[in-house]
Amino acid sequence: MKNISIKYFGFILLISLGMVSCSQETYDNQEIVTEQMLDATFTITELSANNYQITSNSNDYVINNYWDLGNGTGYSSGKNTFKLFLPDAGEYEIKHKVTGAGGIFSTEETTLVTVPTSDPVAGNLIKGGKFNTDDDIAEWSIGGVPGGSGIWTFADNKATLTASGWSGQGIYQAIEVEEGRSYQIDMYISSTSGCTDTWFEVYCGYVDPATISGDYSDGGSLLAINTWAGSGTSAFGQMFTTIATNPEANGLFTATVTGTAYLVIRGGGSDMQDGISVTNIELRGVSE
């Protein structure tokens, strides 16, 4: 099944997650909670194109709700009702489970939502950003660090760069942009152990990476991990915009020309033996 990435920042995902206020003391008869007493069913109501209302049928025995919205990061705790913006056409698998007193989990409930049409503004311009299939991987070219000896591997629905001895390498993809429009770039980035003497950066520019003679830098760094600046030194797994060392750019690209631009992800360093991985790569227009 194809999972569709769902972002948590404002213009892409309109969702507020928090804890449900409920405790053992509020139960009528102070009953011991069992799995059978917990209700994880929920309803999904279409409010308008690409916009949905999610409502849990949780009862008074529920202390917390957990939702998996298909973004590859697993379950997150949250409210029992919220609004959800699904900007990309596709099939979304929404999962829900709840807990009661004593940490008892319910069974998992799943509902599929089919979105027929992408939002004309916020739809993802990146192709193959989840690396789910060979066709996804084929959307990407190796480059951005000419002569680089770093290695990109594609497995487990992610792209992983490993490097050592100050080597590096990049991947890139051509996209079509409109003059004057701004685009938000983000992706899920992770490392199982962290790195030493390492950089990892995202660019978006008009120069074709296949034509450059040095490291790609057109448009300036829009997202970066830099161990000398204190990021990426220990294990991590989160959206790039939340860990980047250059928050002033924060993945925002504004097109100065209508036409073909290139999203380039490149990195390297002294010790990336366990690698840095990316998935759920997105570039979306920002509403004016």
C-alpha cells in the first residue's frame, strides 16, 4: 500500500495534538480497565477538498489517544478530535489506538482515506520522495559533489549516504517552479548513531548539478546539519526543519525565475560510517 507523507507544519497539516484530560479517578466505579473496555474506533468526515475531520469514539476509560498518520514516524499521542489536511492525491492509511489506566493498550483500528486530487498549491512537487519502489529511486540522479566517493544506498524506503575520509556525494531532482512563489522544503532525516566531522545540506537552485565543477551551492544552503555547529553528533530522527543549524533559511526557497530548478541533497565528512538517511522528501508551494 502506498503511504502518503503528512506534514505537521501549518500550511500542510492543520492538526493540534495533545493529551486527553482523563484519569483513573474519573471512572464511575473505579473499575480496573481491560483491553475490552477501550474503544479505538474513529470516524473521518470530509469537510472540503483535501480537508478532513478526525473524531475518536473514545470512552471515559481512555487516558490517551495514539495516531499514526502515515508520515513514517509511527504513533504520536494526541487529542481525540482534530482537523487533517491531505494535500496529495493518493490513499492514506490512518491508524488509531488508545491506552487506559495501567498502560493497557487497545487493539489497533485502521481506516483508509482516498484523496482523488492534489491540492493545486500545497501538492508535493517531488517525485519518488519516499523511495518505496524502483520507479521512485529512478526519479533521482547522483551528483552535486563532482568526483565524490561517498555512497548513496536505497533500501527500507529511504536514501542513505555513507562517507569517510572527507569524501562526499549528493542526489538531486529537477522540478518546475513559478517566479515569485515560495516553496517549503522538508524531509525526515535520521542517523542511528550520529556523526563526526560531517556536513549534510539541502540546496535549490537553477544551475544543473551535472554541469558544475565544484560542490553544489547555487541558491545557498536552505537546510543543514553541521557537527562543528553542534548538530548531528548523536543519534537523531526528526523532520529536517526541526534540527537544521540554519533556521534563518529553514528550507524556504523563493523562485526568481519560472522554469526548471534543482533540489540537491548533499553531504560528506570524516566519519559517516553509519550514514545519514532521508525519506518523505517534500517541496510544496506556500499559500500566498
